[in-house]
Amino acid sequence: MSDQTAPARAAAWWSQSKSRSQATALAALVLTAVLVGISAYVWVSPTGAPLRKVVGQAAEVVTPFAAQNAELKRNLDKATETIASQKGKLTALQKATLAAQAAAAKQLATAQQKAAAAESQLASVKAQLSAAQAKGTSGSTSSGSTASGHGGSGSSGGNAAAPITAPARADLLNPAKRYYGMYTEQAPFNWATFDATSAKVGVSPNMVGYFSGWDETFRANAVTRSWQQGRMPMMTWESRPIDAGNDTVNAPAYSLPNIIRGDFDSYLHQYAKDIVATGLPLAIRLDHEMNGVWYPWAETDGQGNSINGNSAGDYVKMWRHVHDVFQQEGANNLVVWVWAPNIVNNLPSAHKAPGYLQSLYPGDAYVDWVGLSGYLRPPYKADNDFSFDYTFKTSLNELRSITGKPIILAEVGASETDGHKAAWITSFFQALSKPENDDIIGFSWFNLAVTSYVEGVRATNDWRIDSRADTLSAFITGITRPEDDFALTPAP
């Protein structure tokens, strides 16, 4: 019974397994058909586009490992090269920085040594000057004036500790050769522009002009530095603060009546004493262009109205008062007093009237040189022929009718406006060789470019000698003419 039961069970198992296999195969076929259908739908149907895009993108970014490695290696090589290059630049920069620091340290040490030497020299000079004052040796002598050096660089160099000498005042008053002077931004305290212009001209001026106000004490270094270069210093001394603008005539504290009354006497006495202590001569152009209407020391505005509280006759009183203070201190043995009005061409008619300029003259006992300020300045009148005579002749005739003192053209210049400057300069030098102008002992050129108002018109005028090539050429030709008789030395 048991032998029959086993085969029956086996047949049943087999039968069941075959049915399951067929069912499985049928299910696989159905699943495959479904997947094929879905795939067909994805690729054919428009709604399947996003899915196709994702699949496509996935296919695009697949890169073989070998290509990826090669790309990474190239990027690594480039980074290595960049690092090496930057390291080289950094090393070079570090070396340059160290070298610059070393050079700066060396320069600082040198500057400190020079400063120490200068301080030592200054102490020595002060000691010498104090000794000279104590012995009463300062002042002028028949053979010339001397003073101890006050240091400072200049175009001609020189030993700062060596005595500085100057001609005797008598020789300066009536020079054997004409003066050629120049004003620049900083001379005589700095010679940079002065020397640069001189180098272009080829000859060096023997006079230097500069300005000072009544709020400044006497600047002895202006005089010592000038004579250190062999140049006559001419100080324009304005009775107002040095920084006062030229657009106002009001300076009540500095009115002429206040000066005459003695408000500035202590200042003037000390100023004169300081000149004596320096022991070197200078020219002083006190309150210039007094016949105009643009400075607080003018008396009237041309319409009879007072300027700055001044009255007719006050200018002469002021001048004589200052002169007398200097006389009391012995300073007039060293000072050349320069009375220098403006040319009369463009003044108010009342200030061009006969006798007006004469009323401002302090007298021959109080003046050593008479001078003029005169420019070729726009706006030009219709009759201007851009010549020396048009600019200066009428004014020179008035000066000569007042006094026979030597004449210095104390402040001159010419504008480049409208292109007449070169011709005017040529006429200027040609006129100086004429016999009627033998009493003109020189001039000082205003070598700056300045913006100002003239007759209500604001303009910038370039007065400089080297403002243009033709201007410079005309000046060189004129200053070197032997017949004009200037004292010339080669420029440094």
C-alpha cells in the first residue's frame, strides 16, 4: 500500500509545477508588453518630452573614467604652474621691498646727519652774530657789507658758514651795469623756479624781488640768501597783512593816519634794528602804486572819496615817518628807498591830472630810486601800438619832471593775450638802448601767471618770460644785447 502512494504524490507535484511555470511565462509576456507600450508612449507621446530630456541629459554627462582623469590632470598641472609663478613674483616683491626699506633707512640716516650739521652751523652763526652785535661791528663799510652765512641751498651753492658779502650801498645806488631782476613764487626762499627760468634764458638775474607784509617781522634770510647768490634783494613792503587779498582796499588798522600817529612805531623800530643786525643792504619798495585806487594806502578813489580812512597828504607823511624811524636806528645806511608809482595810462582822470603824482612824492631827501610798475595788460585801448613808449613814456616824463633820481622799472610784464607779447618785449629792450633812457638803471620782471580783475574784467594773464617759445626767444635776444648794458653772468 505504501509503494503505491509515493508515485501518486510525485505526479501531483509535477503537474502543479508545470502550471505555475506556464503562468509565470504568461505574466512575463504581459509585463514585457506593458513596458514596451509605456516606452513607446514615452518616445512618441508629446507628454513624454520631459522624460526624454532627462534621459538624454543623463546620457550626455556619462564620461569614461580615462577622459575624466586626463582632464583632472591637466587642471592640476595648470594650478601647479600658477602657484610656482606666483611664488616667484612674491619672492621678487619681497626682495624689492627689503631693498627699498634699506635705501629709505639710509636716506633717513643721511638726512638726520645733515639736520644735525645744520643745527650746529646755525648755533655757530648765532654765536658769531651775537659777538658782532656786542662789538658793534655790524653795518656798512666803505668796501662793502658783510654778514655771517645763514645756510640754505641756492643756485650757486656756496659755503653756508662763510661770510656773505655785498657791494657798498653807494655802489648799489649808481650801478656800473644795469640790474636784471625777477619775481617768482618763492624766491629768494626757494630758487627752483628762478633757476629754471634763468637756465632757459641762459643768463642769471642780479636782482631778486619779493613781497612782505606788516604782519611779518624782518626776514633776514631773504637778504642773506639773496646776497649769497650775488643778487640785490628788492623787498616790496606793503603796510597790510601779507595774505590780504587784492580785491579789497579796506584795512582800517593799517590806515595811513594810524601809521603817522605812531601805532606801528615799536614794530618799525624793531624792524630797522633787525636790518642793522643783518648788516647787508637791500632795496625797499614801500607801499608801491600809491597813485592807483586798488591798495589801502591810496589816498582817494579818483572821485574825491577817501580810501581806508586816508586823506590827501597822508601818503607823504607816512613815508617820511617810516624813513625817520629807520634813520634813528641807523638802518638807512643799508636801505635803498624805492618810490614806485604805477604807470598813469589807465588811472582815473583825477589821478592823471598835472601835479597829482608830484603830491605823492616824499622828496629827494627821503627817496633813493624812483620806479614804475608797468604792464602790457588787456583790455587794450584802441590806440595801443604795443610798444615801450606807449606803455612807459608818459609816466617816465612825469617822473623826470619830479626828480632826477635813478629810475628802476620795478615791476614789469606782458600778457600773452592776443599775441603781442614778443613784439612788445623786442620794443622794450630796443628802447633801453636809447640815450633818453640812460637814467633807467634796470628792471625786475614779474615772472608769474595771475588771475585778477582789471577794469571790471576777470582774466588770467601769463606774464612769464618762457610763456611761449617766441616770447622766450625775444627776451633772450633783448637781454643779451650789448648796447643795453646789463650785468650778466651765465645761468647755473
